[in-house]
Amino acid sequence: MEKVNVVEKLRLFSDHWHPRIVGELNGQFVKLAKLQGEFDWHRHAQEDELFLVVSGTLTIKLRDRDVTLEEGEFFIVPSGVEHKPVAATEAHVLLFEPKSTLNTGDERTQRTVEDLEWI
Amino acid sequence: MEKVNVVEKLRLFSDHWHPRIVGELNGQFVKLAKLQGEFDWHRHAQEDELFLVVSGTLTIKLRDRDVTLEEGEFFIVPSGVEHKPVAATEAHVLLFEPKSTLNTGDERTQRTVEDLEWI
């Protein structure tokens, strides 16, 4: 039950597409991640997922359009909606999603991060 | 299913201690609020509540200590824990909490905001 400084937590890791847990409430996790390059198309059948950009620019590709987020902007991907995060340069994001959510959605792939760690 | 710019949304209202809804996911609301002065002691028996400071300084008084949050810092008040938010000067905060959460906790008071509106 300590406060969390988002920028200080982000200094604790440098790898991309590997979220860390920084908070837990009501069955949800708050996570931080550094994103750069293109992730895979995926969806979460049962889980809505919030992306809040802390720094940089993140594009969330949807099948019918792109949503581009700058610092201080968030987007909620509804459950079942296919999406593909893309960051041309490094973006730092805060995620809010159920504890059950896998980063690769309903399919496990080489990029799936199991056993997410707390920082 | 549109993106949300936090600062732009905060420009849409000016009253204190009256959260607005800006997002919904997994049975939770994302809210924004402007806080200034002292709120009442309260608790939420069943609901954890996250306060993320967007600008300014917010102190969350607990019965045994104070937690002071600056911009970019968050704190999760666990369910059942009495707390009293205090902001000497205006603070802007993002809240994550279950849709059922009342701003005054388990008791309805003159400061309870019913029928929260979306902005």
C-alpha cells in the first residue's frame, strides 16, 4: 500500500513488449510497458483493455481504422476487437486490464509473457 | 470507441469534488475530477479506488498516515480503508473504480454525486 511514481517505475526496465505490474485493484492490474516496433494482431475475447500513453506516440491499429495516441491520451479496446499496437519510436504506456489478460490475447505465441512480475 | 485526451476533457468542467466519467471497461469507470479543499472521511466497503494525479498535489489522509501524490503518481486505496482527500490548491485527478462506487463511500451525504455524467 505505497504510492507509485510512474516515471520512476519505468526506469526499472528497458525491454519492449514486456509489461510489468505496478498495481492491483478490483480484479484488475495496472501495468506499465515500453513499446517499440509492431506487435501482433490479437484480441481478448472477454477483456476490455485500456492504453494510456505516458510518453511518445502509440498507434493502435484496428481492422477498420487507426487510433493514434499522444501523451495524455487513452483508448479502450473493447473485448473481442482485433488490434495491433505499433510504435515507430519508443512509447511508454500504462495499461489497465483484468488480471487474466495475456499480452497476446486469446492465443499464446512466442511473444506471450507468462508470470508477469511486479515492480 | 473514441480516444480520450485527458487535458481536453478536464477543460469541460470546473467544479470541485464532482467526478465525470470518461471511460468504461470491465465493470469499472475511468473518471476525472478537480479537487480543492478538504473532502470528508469515507470508505468503500467493497471497492478499491485508484487516484492518479494529472496535475497539482493531492494528499490522501489515512487514519495512520498521509500519502502525498504529485503529478504522475498514483495510490490505490484498498476497500474498507478510511480516507480523506485533501488538496491545498486545485488538483486534477484520474480515478479508476467500480461502476458502483459513490464519491462519498458507503454513506450518502450532501456531497454525494448521484447520476454521474459522461463527458
